[in-house]
Amino acid sequence: MSVLIENVRIIDPADDYDEVGALCLQGAEILARGQVPDGFEPRRRIDGTGLWVFPGLIDLSARMREPGEEHKATIASETLAAARGGITSVVIPPDTDPPIDSPAEIELIARRARQACGVRVYTLGALTQRLEGQQLAEMAALQQAGARGVSNAHKPLSSLLVLRRALEYATTFGLTTVLPAQDLSLTGSGCMHEGAVSTRLGLSGIPEAAETAALGAILALVEQTGARVHVARLSTRRGAEMIAKARAEGLPISADVAAHQLFLTEVDVAEFDPNGHVIPPLRAQRDRDGLREAVARGDISAICSDHQPHEADAKLGPFASTEPGISALETLLPLTLRLVEDGLLSLGDALARVTSGPAEILGFEQGRLGAGARADFVLYDPAALQEVRQLDWLSSGRNSPFFGWTFSGQVRETWVAGRPAWTQPTKGNTE
Amino acid sequence: MSDTVVTPALAGATRLPEPGPLPNRLQLTDDGQLRHLLTIEGLNRDLLIEILDTAESFANMNEKAVKKVPLLRGKTIVNLFFEASTRTRTTFELAAKRLSADVLNINISTSSAVKGESLLDTLRNLEAMNVDMFVVRHEESGTAHFIARHAAPGISVLNAGDGRHAHPTQALLDMFTIRRHKGDFTKLKVAIVGDILHSRVARSQIHALNILQTGEVRVVAPCSLLPADVDQLGVHVYNDLDAGLKDVDVIIMLRLQRERMEHAHLPSEHEYYQLFGLTSRRLQLAHPTCLVMHPGPANRGVEIESAVADGPHSVILQQVTYGISVRQAVMSMVMGAHQS
């Protein structure tokens, strides 16, 4: 179908484009950006006056709990939540049950995604068989089945030697290895940032060194092997500084941060609020500020949701025995744009961290709006106000610390491959 | 004995940061009465002194032939212990009985709780029996908060120890003991010695001592048994016992758990005793009328010499006696807050 969105502000951070004009779609692709080509006869016209259009968000880490934990959420429920949040592509880490260590799981997830609302669902393959950290997974087969990279999620590798071999093997196929920087022996039984608040609450702390020691080992092996590595979910100022230095030295390394790390700190754990229980933990104010600076500089080139939906029971208990994670698909875009209001970075740069930035990290075609690009985009009303409410929350996981927060701006429509995947219900017209 | 003169803290002593509103939103009623006792942190000085004064009247009563009063007649109190305890549970039980309450003791080993019903299910089942108060001990920090947050309105929760977080009645009975022997807190130097890292008792004591405007609060321990940023709790940190004991008026020794060796916090009990054990010789460094306290059970020859534990400075057994009065005070106050 051909569609014309007229008189809309088009923000395409991939090439610093920001103009009011027309966006023309032909089928699943963008036909033209800015001017309407001669002879274009759209079947549908949308008046974009006062609205923005920008590329659909690419979320580098969203757990959808399928297969294996469908009591928490499903691909159907979570892709709809993603679409509502302006996210058109999500990447599922390999720690499903069973883990994504063979083409079968990738095919299952692809099948479920085809039956869902249209949001593109990608996977990371396992780095080691069953994520056990011993024998390498069949990465070539995983890649052929569609895996966009390889990762061992939060599961430990038995030694640095295994990590070295895994990096070398992944490099053979040009696969990016996605690694959280977390030394599990230093993490121990820790459940929050080690500092004044953990001392006060008597909770086991996770020291900063759990991140920086692991990051030191990763950087040494990247230097040794030349492997392309993406560091997932930084949480410390020091870690962000190490990444900045490594990038300045030309190492093939990138990093992302979860959106909540840019807003919350260890203080949000008090008094034992299980919605503040995340891994890596919410850290000190200076860490939060350091991460923000790294996002502004571009040393952290992607912001992700790190979406982890839970059933209510998973968060009902004494803090340490609750399951970590935040249901975050529906707050990724509002939080990212809040950074613009906070004066941290420009609108284009903020959108780059959730579109072209993550696209570059895992080599996605989408994440831009130029002619010939995939027609994955968000039609956004910057004048609307929205309150984050349980009432109209779409994710099956209600575990968000952001309920009650109010944001300016709202997703009006989310389109994937030239078709609407989500339309914000107007008053008196609920879907 | 009275402690009403407000004097500023000694110069240089770090004071507590302003307590946030949350702990009190949960444990105090709107008019500032104690509804639950979950933590000492955030309570004000007047309330602490009210508890100690109330305990004083119970202590006088407990020295008489008839010790029982009908204050909580018809009330049902459940001692819900998920972790082993002798002293704390029995003194809570005795305190409840002296207030004429009916007491139910439930000891749940965590392993069977894991297999069977969840903590919340256990709570709901007991609530269905129309109980009035839970006295809770659990190995996880924050459990008393969790239970207080989810308990039916009208039920009081007393924290009898949660993980490393808090043990408020222990701290209160320690303050009671210090006040009985020493009076004015503002002139005192108090040293807490031992495994601060794992100690809920130490955390509650530090809060209580600071709220009562104690002249100087010290913690003495090897670095591997100190929690991160411990000075922010409002204490002076010492790694050398001799220096830490110099001129102190009160020494509180903490129990050293044997499993600390397994997790590489310490090399051996032997070396710990050499460096951090309280001996008769070291006691002489303290003020001549220094009190020696221990929340029990003491490991003789590990953190404290027998001659000191049983010596003239020791008030370890009085702490146990006072524990009953303090728990009576807290129980009567929280039930009073619910009735008003």
C-alpha cells in the first residue's frame, strides 16, 4: 500500500536529518523522505501537522519469557507492549528455557513472532552449549538460523580461556559477541550496589569491581583477539570511562546502558522496594551521572530497555529473594526523551541512541528513514501528556518503578514494514 | 538516670543523615505512635526515651513477686521464627505472658518454608486465626518490612532480627542497660567490636546510640568485617583494638560466627582472638568503670575471655533480664497505638 504522511517533522538521526516535510511509503519501504516524488499517488494520506516521525526503536535487550516462562509473559503480549512504546525491533537474549543454543529455538521464536503484532523479533544465540560455559555452541548454525550475535547472558564462562576461544570462533563468522561485564565471584550473593545504602539496609552488596574487573578481562581479550564485542548494560561511571578509553584507542568495542540506570540510583532500593531490584544493580548518584555523560558523548551508543517482565509473585518477598528486573518496554522512549528535557543531549542524539546506534551495533538495516529504508517508524505527538499507569499497561509484567511518572509526548502510531502495529486509542474509541 | 539534656554532638563526630520518611511511614501512626517496630533508624529521640521509660516501669514490676499485668489480656501474639533463637524468642514469650497475652510459638526452618508455602501464605493463614501481633525473625534483610507492608491493618509487627538489617529490641535493651548504669549518653564513648559487616545488632545499636546523642560511637574490626561506607552510619572506625578501647565507657562485643573463615573474611579464630579478642589486659585500656556487653551467645576464647565475660565489668546477664522489660514496653506500646 502507498501512504503519504504530510507536513510532519521528520527526525532521522542516522544522517542528522530534521525537517518538516512528507514521508512517502511504498509497500514495506520508504519511497521518499522530504519531498513527494512526481507521480506519487498515495492510497492513504495522513495529516502529520504538529506530529513527529522518527525511526522505530531498536531494543538490544528485551526478555519476552518465551519459550519456558510463559507464566511471566509471551511474545504476543510483549511485542504489543513494545509497539505501544514505539519499539519496532527487539533482541531476545539467549537465556530462555531451553536456551537459544540451536536453530530450533530461533525458529520457534520466529514462528511466535509471526503470529504477533508485527514487531520484528531477533535473537542472540548462545555462546556456549546450554549456556553452561564449557563447550562452544554451534555459532555458524545459529547465525544461519538468524541469530544476530552471540552471548552467554548472565551465565558464567568456566574460564577466560573459554572466553578467548569463543571470541575467536565468533570472529570467524563476523558475529558480534554480547557480554555483560559482571564478575560472578565478586557479585557473590549480592543483590544491590555495595555502598552506604546496602550497609544501612543490611543487604549484600555488589561492588563496583564486579563490573570493572570483568570489563578489564574483556578489554584485554578484545585487544588480544581483535574480536568485535558489545558490552551489555554498563552500570558504573568507572566502567563507562574504561569503555571510552578503549574506544579512543580504536578497540572494536561498543556498550549500552539500560534506561532505568540513567534515572534511578541505590536510593530507589530503600525501603526494600523490590522494583528497585535489578542486575546490574542501581548504583550511586555519581555512577548515574557518569553513565549519562557517556551516553551524551556517544561512548555508550545505545540505550536499551533491559525488559524483564515478571508475574506478581516474583516480586512478593523479602528484597533479596525477589527476582531482579524491570518491565521496561513501555518506558524506554519516554525515559530517553526525558534526557532531552534534562538538557543532556539533543533530540537527534537521544533518538540515535535508540535507533541508529543500536542498529550499527548489531548490523541492522532499519533504524533510519531514508529512501529505500524499511518503513519502521513512530508517529509521535509531542504535545500529548501521558502518565505511566497500570490501567493501560500492556506488558504482562507489572514490575515497573515508573508508575505514576508523567511524561510529555506520546506515541500516536507505531508502524512496522509499512503497516501499523499499534495505534494509540483516542478518547471514546478504545480498541 | 534521666537523659533530657540535649547537647550537640562532639565536634568531629559524623552525625546520621536526615532519616527519610519511609521507615516511619510504615512503623508510626499518623500521630507519631509506634504501630510496628521494624528498625531503630528514623525514630526520634523522644520516642526512644519513652520506650526506655516504659521499660523502666516494667523492670520495677518484674522485680516484684507478682510480675503479671493484664495489659494485653485476650490478645494473641505469634512468635514467627524462621531462624533459630533461644534468648530472643524466650524473652519475647515471657514478655508477652507477663502482659497476659496468649502466645503462639512457630518455628519454621527455612528449608521447609521453601518446599511448602510462601512467606505470604504463612502470614495469611495466621492472620485468618485472628492474631494481633507478629514477632518475626528471618534470615533475610527486609522481611519485617515486607510482612508489615502486607499484614492486615490492626496487626502489629515486631522485628526480632532480619538478616543483617536490624534487631531493634536488642538495641533498645542495650540502651536500657547503658542508661541504667551510665545515665547521660552525651558524655559516653561506646565501642562496638567485631563482625560489624554481618551484624544487625550493630546496625541497630549504632542508630540508637546516635539518636540518643552518644558522645562518640566507635566500631572496631578488621577491614574484611566492616561494611562499605560504614562511617556514613555515624561512627568512628578503628582497625586496632587497643586504640579503639582507649578510655571507652562501654564495650559491646559481637559474636563471631564460625562460617566467616570459610568465606575468606578471616584466616582463623586464633588470629582473630589475638587481635580482636577482649582480654583482661585490654580491658584495662578502657575507662575504669567500663561496661562490658555482649548480645549473646558469646564464644569464649574467640571474641571474649571467660574472665572478662564473667568479671565485674560484665553486664551480659543483666542484658537478658532487661530484655524482658524492654519487650514488654514495645509490645504494650504498639498495641496501644492500634487501639487509639
